[in-house]
Amino acid sequence: MSSSSSRWGALAVLCAVIFLDALDVSMVGVALPAIQHDLGLSTSSLQWVVSGYVLGYGGLLLLGGRTADLLGRRRVFLVALGVFAVASLLGGIVDDGGLLIAARFVKGVAAAFTAPAALSIITTTFPEGPERNKALSIFTACGASGYSLGLVLSGLLTEIGWRWTLLMPVPVAIIALVAALKVLPRGAEERAEGGHDLLGAVLITASMLLLVFTVVQAPEAGWASLQTIGSLVAVVVLLGLFVFTELRMKHPLVRLGILRSGSIVRANLGLLILMGSYVAFQFVAMQYFQNLLHWSALGTALAFLPAGLLVAVSSTKMGDFADRFGTGKLIVIGAAALAGGYAMFLGIDETPSLWGLVVPGMLLMGVAFALSFPSLNIQATNGVDDDEQGLASGLLNTSGQVGGAIVLAVVTAVLTSGSEGTLTIGALRSAIVVALVLAVIGLGVALTGVRDRKAVAAEEEPVKVYETV
């Protein structure tokens, strides 16, 4: 194991990269109107600037995590980071909408390999307990800050030119790549035993891509259309074939026995709800601030600043809180804060109170991310053997990305149904209700973890419960 200074140096590089991965999910948001105008994209094409990244990211995370375990985490991380930098550069200089969407998809694919590789490097470099909890809290807080601050940076950069929102990650990624070559532990090159489950990789990747594609297209095609129903049936068939394959493979892509852990299942459900509801809320809030209230890109970005600052400032304390109170309690408080933030925004109107509604609501969401995001990551990886850390982190990240795509599609359908293209306060409130209902469900899931004494005991003294199926 590397020395303490080397470990924390590696963590700094990994944090910079996960910040970029998360940043790209939200940073392009405020720039979309400018991109649409300059490249002459239709509304249906414009959505793929966002969805292309989510498709690549959410659809390939499981494959990315398992590839890191099998081929070496350091190697996979470095190659994927290089691809991310090149795709960022191409996305910022192209003048064709199709090429921009393709570049965004490739960036998402690269992030699908860097994110689980980075998380598994941390969990195999830092010993389980307070030191790992502190490292994970900093790492995941950087990811949460990326999601929260993405719109803020987007607003600032869009005032200069929308291309800067795509080019900004390039120098950061290059600097991180050079630093990673020097500081990432060579031990991260170690490979897990086992073969490549190519059939399982194809089935799970195809099912995730088709699921995300279906929910993105459903608002336009119609939820009850033959296309949507047929696609959903195909997703079920592919998932069924995947489960059938994994149960019979000697070296499966996903060892299904890992899902016997209640804490891992709760963590994945928790992140699905957290990311799904928040990505959807961001979309609704942007429509509200820019299209209904006619705020500027910068003004819209600044509305999200309180949440981002709160997450960034609290990042170094979350590991200590997890050690003292346990992740279960922190997740419950975070889920309650998330529901409270959404509930406040149900009071929106044509003249919202900045200090009575916008700032308090955003601060509650910042509390939710600061407490829940690192706690869910700790809970999802505790007790997992080193050779399956990539799998555990891939599962968790997949839950977050797929959740974002699914809930965003549902919220978009709510916004556009019955409005004949006109944005109304009623439609916005209905969309926020979707996020609120999900947050309440997330609170219920979190409470089951606190009541489960066995889960609490497992968290305090992890037990290797992951036997083969």
C-alpha cells in the first residue's frame, strides 16, 4: 500500500476527475438555448446534447466497473481520461449538431470507465474504516459539487460563449492525466481473477442503452405508443436473458449474490432517487427561471449557487459525521431535507421570493446532497471484497445515471402534456410533485435501513456476506 501522502495525492487527482464527470451532466444545461441557436438544432435534436452523455455514461457503467477489475484500475482510468479529454476538445470545436451529440456520447462512455475505476482505486487504496470514509466523503462531495456547480459554471461561461462550457474540461483533464501518471498507485494495476463475460456485458449494456433511449424518446413517441411499449418489452427480455446468463456463468459480469446485501440495495435505490429527482428538478427550475421569469443565464446559475457552496464547504466533514452517526442516519436526514426543498418550490409563482423560497429551498437541497451522496457511496462499498469494488461502484453509478434519465423523461412528459407547448405554473408544480413524491419514497427506503438493526451492525462491523450464488 502506498504511503499516506501518496494516497492523498492520488485522491486529489481522482476528485478532480469525478468533479469533471459530474460537471458534464449539468454544465451544458444553461448553454442549450445558445447551442440550439448557433447550430440550428430542433428541440428534439437538442435534447440529445444532454441525453447523448447520459446514454454513454449510464449505459456502460457496469461494463466500465468490471473492466477496471479485470484489466487493472489504473490502466483503465488513464486510458478513459485521455479519451474524455479528446472528446471534450472535439465537442467544443465542431460546427455540426450530429458531431456534437456524438462527441457528448463518447465523453459519456469515457466517464463510464473513469468513475467506477476511480472509486475502486480509492476503496482498494484506503483501508476500510475512518480513513476510507474520509476519503470517500471528500471524493463523493466533489462529485456532488460537480452536479451542483455545473449550472453555475455554465451560466458564467455561457456569458462568454457556449463553446467554453465544452472546452473548459480539456486543460483540467490533461493536467489530471499527467498527475495521475505520477501519483496513482501501481497496486491499482492488479487484476481480479476471472474471465470476461462478453455475453453478459452485451446484454446488460444493450438493455441499459435501450431503457434510457426509450424513456428519453417516450414523451415524443407517446408512452402508450407501439414503439415505447415494444421497447420496454425488449428491455425486460434483455434483462431476463442477462439474469439467466449471470446465474450460469463461471465468471459473471455481475455476481448477483452482491444484491443479497440490504445496505447495498438501499444505497442503489437511494442514489437512483436522489439523482433522478434532482436532475429532473434542475431541468424544471431552468425552464421556470429562464423561460417563465426570463432570468439571464448568469442569474439562473446563481440561483443554484447556495446548494453548490454548501456541498463544497461541508465536504471534509462528511467522513467524520459518518463515523460518528453512521451512514443510515445521515441518509435519512438528507432524504428529509431533499423532500423539504422540493416542497418549498411548490410555492412558485410569477414573482417568487428570493430569500423566502429560492435560497432556502436550494439550501435544503444542498444539505441533502452533502449528507446523502457520500453516505450512499460509503454504504454501497463497505464490506465488498477488493476484486469487486469496481462492480459495486459501477452498480451505484449506474443507478444514479439511469435514475436521472428515467425521471427526467417522466418530468418532461408532465411538463408538456396538455399545455400545447405553453409553459405554465401549474405544469411546473406538477413536475415538481413528481420529484417530491420520489423524495418521500427515498425517505421511506432510508428509514427501513435505520430500523434494520442487522444493517446497522453490518455497517459498524462489516462482514463478508458475499458468497457465490
